[in-house]
Amino acid sequence: MSEPQHIEVEYLARVEGEAGFRIVLDSQPDIELRIFEPPRFFEGFLVGRKYHEVGDIVSRICGICPVSHMTTAIQAIEKAMGIQVSEQTVLLRKIFSLSQIAASHLIHLYMLAMPDYYGFPGVVQMIPGHKPHLDRLIRMKEAMNGLTALIGGRALHPVTNVPGGFTHIPRPEDFASVLKEIKAIRKDAEQAVRDIAALEVPDFHSDSVYVALYDETEYATNQGRIVSTSGLDISVDQYPDFFVESQVHYAYAKQTVLEGGTPIMVGALARLNIKFDKLQQKTRDLAADVGFAVPDCNPFHNNLAQALEVFDAIERCIQLIESHAFRDEEFKVEIRGGEGGSATEAPRGLLYHWYCIDRRGVVEKANLVTPTSHNFLNIEKDLKQLVAENRKQDREAIRLLCEKTVRAYDPCFSCSVH
């Protein structure tokens, strides 16, 4: 009997971090998503550090989503230490998170995913014939980065968000200046949705279980219950009782699944499938106009879901800024021991941090579970199904299809390896 054919991509381009995959082309395809980014041991780094150092340290996990790691960590520490924050702090963290989600999505859509659909190896090759796309990207990215920097002190690895509140509150005139820039990109964001909707994506149905934070009042990013399309409905405190991490020999990232071994999908498509009705009415109207409706079980439509979230984030930031008079405020933190976890919606999906703090305010234990860890097994599941459905195609076509699939999830392999 001849050896089964296989396809091997040793280094997957246009993703954040280092990974590849191996596909055995058999009647029952075998897939290994090989995440070989070196382990980064952030949980270990945090042990022995003071509570107020954690946010600054974990923001270094990722240069694309530092706000998410910082905010999730700080909220978990506040839970552990019994720290209460003001309504203004909650509001600022919402805007802060939305600005970063939009900025992250834009990089993925235009620089990582879009070249696949225009037939280019990378974004540089797109420049001569697709300059309007990239000009649009720059305008939107600069505006959203400006908002992140205004609240966080800088766009990359922000510094003002700390346990208890913010060390600096922007002045009304500063918000007014940034607000003008954000309003100016509304049309760009709408066109981005139409650009992504116009891309020809594979017709693929994945029977996935979608998981996201859900709040009755809004399209939540930093609060709510953890729910799934399979009926899960738990508090964030119950996360360790329902999610299980395991190791595979070919990856430094763990696979995180629901208890019982069920793979899940988190991220923009999961969020829209679970809480589409919480989007702004303008966003829902735009979705209908481009033909997007839920439930949607095509993982390639995660790109379109991200574009709709960009549009929605811009509208929400405008509303939240205009509806509040920001002012300086003082806060005080009382150091005490405890343990607590927090879940937020990072750009790529559900992010969970948990800490045990001693009575001196020092970290004794830490656990971080990232969106890509949550998506890991589901990516492999989708790859197996795609290869099985397309195994009559030539190997190059199968390889490209598999690369598109992984990139559609917008994985961050650097975040996943702990």
C-alpha cells in the first residue's frame, strides 16, 4: 500500500505569530495545526509581581491587542481584591476596548486576509492596483489609534488603565478633536463592509458551537455572561468548571474546549451569531444590505463579521463619547488578598484571565486563556471537513483553501503559547 499523500506548510504567512500545518490526504484527512511559536511563560513571569504591575506586563503579550489583555487582567485583579470602579471607568474601558477591536480588525482584513482574495502573496503587491483600499485602511487605523492613545496614553502598550480606574482622564477638547476624526471615517467603514462583502468566499458550512459574552443591555465587550449556541449560559466565575485546557504534542498552545471535548468558535462571527440584535440599527441595516444574516455558519464570513464590527464600533464610540461629560476623578485601592477571573471580548474572541493575590497584593498564581486557544481545535475540525469535501482538487488548491481558512479565524499564535 502506498504512503498517503500529504501537504505541509512549514511557515504560515500573514498570521500573527509562528505556525504551520500538515495535512494527510486520506479518505479521513488528518490535520495538525503546528503552533511552534516558542512558549512565552507569561503566567510564570507574573508570579511574585505586585498587583499593579500585572496590567503593564500582560499588555506586552500582544502588540495588536494590548488593551484587551490589560483590561481583562485589571478586571480580574479588581475582582480578586474587591475593588469597585466608577461608572466613568466602566465607560472609558468600553470605548478603549472598542477602539482597539476596530483597529485590530482593520489590520487583519486589509493586510492579512484581503491579499488571498485578490490573488496576491501579500499586501505590498496590492499597492499599485488597490491604493484606495489601503488609503482607506490608513485613515481608519489612524483615527482609531488616536482614540486608543487619547484614553491609554499611547496606542501601543497603554499606561493609564490601572486597578481602580484611570490615572489620566482626557479633556473634553481632546475628545472633541478625536471625535471629529472618527466621524470622518464613517463612510470609509461602510465601504469596508461593502468591500469585504464583495469578496468571493468558499461556500462552506461548519457545524460549530459559538461562544461569546452576552449582556441584555448592549453589544458587550467587557461584561456579561458566557453563553453558547449549544445552550451554555454561565457566569464568568463558572468558567473553570465548563472549559478544559489540554496539550497536544505538536503545538505549544493549549486546546481549550467545552467540558466533554466540544470544540468551539469565538470571535466576530460567534459574537454576531449570539448577539446580532444588540448591534446598532445602522449596522443591522448595513448587514441586511450586503446580504449578511444570522445564523451564519461559514467561518470565512468571520471577515465580514469583523468588518461589520468595525462599523458598529465607530458608531458606538461616537455615541458613548457624546453622551458623557468626562471629568477628573480620584480613586483609592485597598490591598487585600483573594482570587478572581475576568472574561472580555478581545478582537479575536473570548479572553479569560484569572489571578490569585496574597494579602500583600502579590500574585501567587495566574492563568490566561486566549481566543486562539479557544479556536484551536475548531480550526482543525474545519480543516478536516474542508479537505474531505475538496480532496479531488489539486494539492495547491487545497493548500490555499486551508491557508484561507486559518487566516479567516484571525489567529494570534503569539498570544496562544503559554
